[in-house]
Amino acid sequence: MTTCSPLQPVLQPRRFLANYSEDTPRHWCEGNAALTHILNTYTLLVPGNEGFFIRTLKQGLPRMDPEMREMVMHFSHQEGQHGAGHLRFWHILERQGYRIRGFQRKVDFFLYRIIERVTPFKLRLSFVACIEHVNAYVGHEFLAQQRLRDADPALRALFEWHFAEEIEHKSVAFDVLKRFAPSYAMRLLGALLVLPLFYFLSSLGTLYLLGQDKLLFRAETWRSLRDHLWRRDHMARRTLKHIVNYLRPGFHPAQLRDEHLAQVVFDRYSSPLSKLIEPISRAA
């Protein structure tokens, strides 16, 4: 008997086709340095995260039923494409003069050479399910609020495509966790361990990049952060709501019916006038 959510759509891997311009503005998200570097830090974390997700879920493939196995393979294909899309943007950041490799290597060493190697499989699954929930609710909020509408077009497409696919496959890691470690205690433990680490690294990277721009101690920077977290986008309150929701014993990702947000993105970037993503054969 399958443990997959009955609401889980058939996943469609897609390739991201947009090219990043050498003239990409340093503060490419509406000229807002704080919001740009929040997203740039996300970009630096994505390739390592996606590799970790793929390795962890694939470890359970021999013990999955055919339906779940197919779902995980399509999930892995999507995640691999996300990593490749963001990795391409690193070269633009480096051409702009940002020092990113030292931060990225230290983070990857700590997370994947140390923590991953000493963490049991079921707890790693719990980590993946929780961070996939974070990815899905970040995607939900950015798409629902249209926060990227004034961003550089190629980077708007990168993040909106990524966020849309996070919404599309938001139940996969959770369903795999329920298959191998159905206890609420394991889900709670994973969340309590990984959420502080995720937001610590995200904050550290943002401050590091703002420091390179010599904007860390500017009043305007902190006003922008205040507006994003509280006054305008209310991301602090909204994030807390999504986290509390995840910690409910009866939670399932499919309970947030936001697939329409993803479909709008797929339609926009698959249209003949804006061919920035293309389907990849599921048999590939």
C-alpha cells in the first residue's frame, strides 16, 4: 500500500533556460540590498541542500513501493535542476566582486562532511522534510505577495520557477518521512534541530554579503529588513505561522492548497513568448 498523499501531483522535471546577464545589477531585487542578499544567501545554500535531499531520499529507494520510488526520482530530478540553475548564478556574483566560496565551503563542510555523516537516516529524513516545508512556505509567500515582480527578469524567473516547483513537490519528503519514521517525536526533533541552524546560516550569509557592500551599518539597510520582516511583507509573523503549523501533530503539506500559485508560474515561463523553462522527459 502506498504512503503517498492522494493530493500529490505527478511531478514534472523542468529545465531552466534563462541566461544571466553580465549587466545584472548588484542589488537585483528592486534595488533593495537587504532583500537581494537574503535571496543571494539562499542561492549559496541551494546546491548543497539539494544534494543532501537527493542523497537522503535515494537511500530509502530499495524499501519504497513503486509509486513512491517514482515520485522520489522525479523529485530528485527537479532538485538537481534547481542546484544547477542557482550554481550558474554564482559566476555572476563572483564577477560582481562578492567573495562567496569561503562561506559556501565552510557551510558545506560543516553540514555535509560533519553533521550528515553522524546523523541517523531517519533523523536526516526529518531534516529534509522540515527544510522542504521551509522552501515551500517561502515560495508560497514570495509568489502570493508577488515580491519578485520588480526584480531583474532572469533572476525573477529563476526564483519563481524554483519556488513553484517547491510548492509542486512539497509533500514528497514529508510522505517519505511518514513511510520510514511515522512518529511525531521524530518530526518534532528534526524541526527543533534544523530550523535554528537554517535561519542562523541564512542570517549569517545575508550579513556577510551586506558587509561586503559596506551597507551593514546603514540605517536604510535595517529599515529594509524591518519592512520585509514586519511592516510590509510581515515575513516574521508569516514564518512563525508556517512553523507552528508544521509542528501540529495532524499537519500535512497538502493542507495548504496553493498549487494555483505554482501553475501561474509554469504557464508564464512555458509560454511561447517567454520560453524560460522546458519540460524534461520523465524517462530521461
